[in-house]
Amino acid sequence: MNDVVQGFPKKPVITFGEPLVACIPQTRGTGMAMCQFSTESAGAELNTAIGLARLNVPVAYAATVGSDPFGRLVCRDLGAEGVDASRVTRSVGGQTGVLFKQWRGLAGDTDVYYYRSGSPMAVGEWDVGQVHRDIAASVFCWLHSTGITWMIGEQTRAQASELLQLACNTGMPISFDVNVRLKLGSALSWREMVETVCPFVTWILLGDSEAYLLYGTREPDSLEERFRERGFAGQGVIIKQGDQGATAVVRGVETKVDAWPISQVMDTVGAGDGFNAGWIAGTLLGWELQRSLRLGALVGAYAVTSTGDSSGYPYWEETVAHIDGTGIAR
């Protein structure tokens, strides 16, 4: 096991994006029935950072939090998980974003309510100076972000684009998860944003429902062709297909993995971010694509067994018990 872990690069992965605090009800039902909550840090890129850290991948996270108890909670959680939070700054006046979950209906579907309009990154109070210098100095081995960062505010979009282009110019591998949130913009605006970003990234990831919403197809080869027509010159596209697994397409060649069987689905939020972490970890270990996708699917499977965004992610010792077998993720 130690020999495998030693295969990770010494340089960390860098992720950046808006941090949130998730308020998770202790009972299921609508808001009127929810009286007690637990809290944990959340946000797409933060979730992926935690997933990577649990897999023993060196990882740094950059963001701005409010000077409030929720901001302190985010910094505490990152430190406890082993994520380098030295590039997380604090805003003087902004308030850390919050989300509330509830589960309702016969299928127990997850509803998420966001309160983020006054968060530091939404209002443009993100200091990217240190991250910019570190990317220029080749401190990191990989960059990962999502479309959410581009859609929460104009200034944050400009800053994120500058970091992405700088990383591209250094030759750093870049993974970009579209991660559509229609509360932040229309499908058209999301599609336009993706097409401005895709020329700079190495891998594009998106869910099959997102693909259909933005492009009217779930077919991996059609999606790759569309992205390449719009300037994508990277390695490939990965389509996350929920309980059907995932498919990567690299210049027309598809590689598919099945979803891991699980005994009970508690909450699907955070599964895609966990998939990203597992797939990145496998790729950094030099694994073949199918095995890396399989690790991504495993982390995603662990995620849905918990009501928290990242609290269900596995540690490396747990993944090695599954990755070459057919056990059930628990």
C-alpha cells in the first residue's frame, strides 16, 4: 500500500471555488418539520479537495470565506481533513455562504436551498495573488475547478479565467467539471461559459443530464466532437451517468465503467465531486483510464451512503479493499 501511495506527485493538486456551509437536518421531511441540523463544509471544489486528501493526494484549496463562525468552520474542517488551506483568505465584510438540505417525496429526493448572494466570492472579494504566483512558479501538479466559480460573479469569473489561462500556459493538466446550477444562470449562459473555458482545459467532466440540458445529447462521442469544434484541444471528455456508471471518450474512443453496487442511497449531493477526486487520484498514480474511472465511481458510491456532501468519502485504506474486487461500497 505504501508503495502505491508513494506514486503520487510531491506537488499538490490545486482547487479553487466558493466554500459553503451545509446545514443538514437530522430528520427527513419538509422545512416545517426540521428543527435540528448538523453542519459541515461544502462546495464543489472543497468537496473534491477533501476527497483527494482522504485518498492521500497532496491538495491545496484556495478561496475566501467570511470573518464569521461559518468561515472559521470551513478553515477548521479543511485542516482536519489534511487539505492545505493556507490560500484561504478572510473577507472583512462578506458572509460565508450557507445551504440547507431537505429530503421529500416518495423517492426521498434532495432539495438544496442556497443563501450565497453575499458571500465574499460572489461579491468579488477574492484575493488570488498568492495562487497566481504559485501557478506561475509551477508549485502545483494539477488544477481542478468547476463552472460554478465562473457563474457566481463577474469579478470572480475574470479571476478564475486568468488563473486557468496561466495554468494552461504552464502546461499544467486542468480538469473542469461543468456542474450546472440553474439558479446561477440560464442553460444558454452556462453553455456560453463552457465554450469560453474549453480551449484551456485538459479534461471536461459533466453529468449526462447536464449534457442533455446544454447540448441535447447524452452521447459521449457527440459531446467530444462538439467541444472540439469549439476549440477544445485537451485529452478527453468524461460523462458521469449516475447509477449507470461513467464513460470517458478520448478522440472518439470510449471507455466505460459501471457504477458500484450499494445497499442504500442516502443523498446524491457530492457524488460527482467525489468521482472527480477518485478519478484524479487514479490518473496521478499513472493508472490506466478505466481503472482511474473505476476509482472515481467507487468514491462517488461511498458519497451517496451519507447525508453529508463529503462526509461519506472513503479513505485510501477503504478503497484498496474494493478497487480490484467486486465488493459493495459501504
